[in-house]
Amino acid sequence: MQTRIEALYKLSQSKFRSSFHLKEKDKLYVEEKGMDVIRRHACDFVRNKLADSYPKNDGKQTPMKGHPVFIAMHACACCCRGCLNRWYHVEKGIPLTDIQQEKIVNLLMLWIENEMKK
């Protein structure tokens, strides 16, 4: 099992995944709302967009823009069950456990924290 740091390093080696970055307006949104609110949003998005066995519109359910967490979900390959399976070997057709959801949120938050430093 890889750590969050190892996962981010592996993602940084992907031309596609490493192309995602927070824009200035995304950073301002994070600063305005604060990391606790962003974490709550991430929890809600993961629960509502990924946690079901067969999420609605899987593969197309996460927008490419509009919220810093959406950008993080694509950058971290946590945007759909297909990406979760390819990158993290999370089986499709089985609901995500609370622990899996927490690990995804922690990865997303670390990515956002790193982006905020740039």
C-alpha cells in the first residue's frame, strides 16, 4: 500500500495528471472558505460522486473545473471508479468504505495544500 506522498509522486510522473493545477481564482476560493470547509466539500463530493457501487454517469460525473476539489480529483486520479481502479486497484461494483473515502479525501487535501504553496 502506497503512502499519500508516494501516490503524489507517481501522479507527478503522468503527463496528464501533472497538468492539473489550481488557478488563482481556485486558490482565492480556498483561502476565502478555509481548509476545513474545503475538506467538507471533498468529503461530500467523494461520498456523492464515487462511493456508490455504480456511481451515476461514472467516468463523466466529475467536472473538469468549477471547484478546487474537482481539479484535485482529476489530478489525483480520483475522478471516477475507473481511475480509482487503474491507479489504486479499488474494485468497481463495490461501495467505497468509510476508510477508503477518508484516504481519498486525505490525498485530495494534500494535493490542494501543495498547490496552495505554489
